[in-house]
Amino acid sequence: MSDIEKLQKINKELKVYINESSFISIKCRNRILKIFADEFAIDLDIDNYKNVDLSIQDDFSILYREDIYKSSDKIASIDELLERYHRFQEKADLIIKKKNIDFQGKRKFNDFANLVIVICMIFLALIVIYFGVHAFLTGNYYDCFWLVIFILPSIVPKFKESLQNRFIQAKQYIKRIFK
């Protein structure tokens, strides 16, 4: 493999590291950039930029957000570059594995939380209906009027749609549990 091909491979992998860490969080991406800056002895302007592009040029200078940075410890050969890059890779892999998101566990937790919220919403609806009927039957028409005219219209449209969506999700979760 030639030096140019090695450099192109490293640049592709750098983009992958930046994208993976950006997917996790901007804080994680900034930590990856800081590790890169430490390994290559450069002073990168690490800030919460939306887009970050990082690559190594043919003369072993670093192109970061359209600015060129030179290492304070001069990189003399491709072997030295590879050595620094492998140290960066080890540290970056460790951070990404540590921060990696467990989507299955998170999904199970969200489904269970949704089920609890549906039960609470149904309980809340029953309480409101009870108070409305109780106010009407005891002759507190002012309270019943206040509930029907002011409180229910502000809650029910959002409440009904939210309850329907959450109920569908809870039903699918319960079906998955019993399969």
C-alpha cells in the first residue's frame, strides 16, 4: 500500500470517527478532537461547531475547518504518522465504545415508561370524569360549568391525541412481550 493510499485510508477513518462521535454527542466529538490534537501536537480550535472536517494533508499538516495546522513535533515520515494515528485510534475507540448508546435497552425503558404514562393518563381522565359527575350530581353547577367550559377544552384535544398515540405504542409493546 502506498503512502498516499495510507493517508486516504486514515482520512476516511477520521471522518468515520468524527461522524460516530457527533452522533453520540457534541461533547464526545470534542473529546475525540482533543485527543487528536494531543496526539498530533497541534492546537485545534475546538468549539461547538455544527460541522467539523478533519483531514491530514500530503505534507503531514492537518486541515481542520479550512484552516491548516502544523504539528509542533514535526512529523517526519508516514511511519511516525501511523504511530500517532494508532495511539489516537486506541483512545478514540475506547471513548466511543464507552459512550455507545444501547438502543435496545433504551427502547425497552421507553416502552415501559410509555405504559406507565398511559395508565396514569387513564387514571387522570377517570378522576376528572368523577369530579365532573360528582359536581353535577351534588348541584355544584358552577364547578361543573368551569370544568366543561374552561378546563376540558384546554386539556382534551392534546390529551386525546397524546393518549391515542401512547395507547397504540403501549399496545404494540404488550404484543411484543407476549410473542
